[in-house]
Amino acid sequence: MSTLIMQSDSASSAEAVLATPLVRRRADALAIDLAAIPGSGVAGRVTLRDLLRAAGQTDEAATVDAGEPGTSTDGASAEVSSAPPAYVTPVVRRLAVSHGVDLAQVVGTGVGGRIRKQDVLAAAAASHQTTTSNGGKPSPAGQDARRGTVEPLTSSRADLESRASESLQGSAWRTAVVEVDLAAVTRLATEWALDAPQTGPLAVVPYIVRAVAQSLQANAVLNATVHAERGAIEFHAREDLAVELEGSAGVVVVEIPDASSTSVQAIARLMASADEDDREVSSETATFILTCGSGNDVLFDTPLLPIGRTGALNVGAVVKRPVVMSDPEMGLGDTIAVRSLVLLALTYDHRLVRSTDAARFLARVRQQVESGDFS
């Protein structure tokens, strides 16, 4: 009996450690307890190099540090026929696909010959300056290079589609949307002079993240996981958030553990430290997901619910619009003012979350953001 208890305690402590699914799988294969490894990543996350060094595989860890060929952070097997000769992150691969760039023809300028985002963009720009076989005429501007082509379905895309379909089939999705005035947090972003502030539309996101985390404390039904195979619902004791920042190079996931106890300044620093070239894309360990379009013109989007999760929030585009304002204290009646507004779209599992739960959660988020009370 005592042996079983010790194994259970070890498993639970390992699960509490911040680490990507790739690192966890590697640790299981090496029979190493992640809880015993000091993490060097953001917020103490255990990275692949930390695990390899703890396992005594210093040569392989040095290869990870240098970014040499043969090490892939996405865990996928190298394809002999089509894989480029240098180390390429999943984000760079997606960028190459979107621009129609053959990575095998790109010379990497990074450490150890690594192909970086800038290398792909430079190759894409050079291809637009070359002529095509269509009578030697340049390709028409604004046309996607993938027109008329066939490409294989990558494992990451196939996995995403499979998970989304499984989540849709196993839960009842609904979406609720509220409009939020950003005047107060826009002013705070300037007055507080954050150590590592975001710029543009993303400047307000750390405040929204903090408000979401605190609202989840009062609405645990949206910070839960449905374990269908066990017939149980787990209400999480912490608000471990993941913020998905979507840009031209793909999705970068910023992990914010115990977000309700994390300051706005710390959240801003975590977001500013996200590296589009190196960061592994994974939000599987988060209890709640926020998605952001990085300032695109889409008013809002419906975020995908990860399997088993009960809620996810999309932060839409920040827009300026005239709004009717009422100020009874000043006795001015209704006035019209130009305000910065954003739409927050909450996707939730209606099997567990009622529409009144969703409305109460969004109302609390809006109240805190519009009041600017983050003391």
C-alpha cells in the first residue's frame, strides 16, 4: 500500500511541473521525475535541455542549445525525402507553407545553420522578384503562391482537426459576446509604465488576462475539466491560463500559471518574452484558453474548446467608435464620445455551463476592465 501511495505522490508532483507534452514524454521514456529538475524556462518551466542535462545526455543537450540538425522540438520524425538539412521550428515551417517557400532551398543564418523566420521571409521576398514560366512575366501581385498546388496534410494540422472534431462531438458549444470599453486600461498601460509592455492593440491584453483569472475564481465552472471516461468533473484549484497570440508567423502560446496570483506587470513580461522562432506551441496543460488576433480587423472569433475544457475566450479587434455616454453626476445627460472598444467572445460547454454562468463571468470581466481596478 505504501508503495502505491509513493507512486501516486510522485505522479501528482510531476504533473504540477510546467513542461510541454514533448518533455513529459521524453521524461517518461528516461524514467526521470520532472519534479526533481530545476526549470530554466519562463515561470520555472522545465525545458528539453534541462531534462537532457539531468539525464546526463550532455552531448544531445548541447545540440539543443546550438540548434543543430537532428533535434526537432515538435517531436515529429524527420522525413528523409523532404526535410530541410537544418533545424526548423514548427512556427517557421508554417510560415514557409503560407509563403510557398521550399525550406530545402533556404540557407539558414541562425546558430548551427538554423533556418529562422527572417530567412523564410527573405526567401519569399526574393521569389516575388523572380519571373515565372508564364511567358517570363512576373507573378500577379497579391496572389497566393499555393494556388493550383497540392500539399500534404501536416501532422500538426491533422492533430488539430482531429481534436477539434472530437471536442465538437463530445460537448455542446455555445458562444456569448460582450462589448468592453478599454478607456481605463488604456490609460493604465501608459501611467504604470510596465517593465515589458506590449505595443498597439495587445497593450490591453495583460489587463484582460488578469480580469479573466480573477473572474474564474468566482466562476469555477468555467475553469474545469470534464473527464468523460471517469464520469467526473474536476474543478481546478488554480487558474493556469494559456494566451494564444496569432500573427503572420503562426500561433505563439504564452503560459501563465496561477494567473489569479500573477500581477499585470508579470503577465506583460511573460507575453513580451514570447519568442516566435523558438517557442513550442502547446496549450494542453492550461485550464483556460485566451486567443488573440494580434490586432487584425476581425471583430471577434469563436475560440475552439480543447477536449474536456469548459471555457475559452477570444479577445477581438480593438476599434474606436462613437458611444452614447451617460453621466448623472455631472448632470449632462447623454453625450457622445469616441471610445476604444473590444468584443470578448466566450465559448463554453453548455452541458455544464449555463447561459447565466457565462453572462455572470463576462459581466465580472467587463466590470473590472472598465473600472481599471487592478490594485
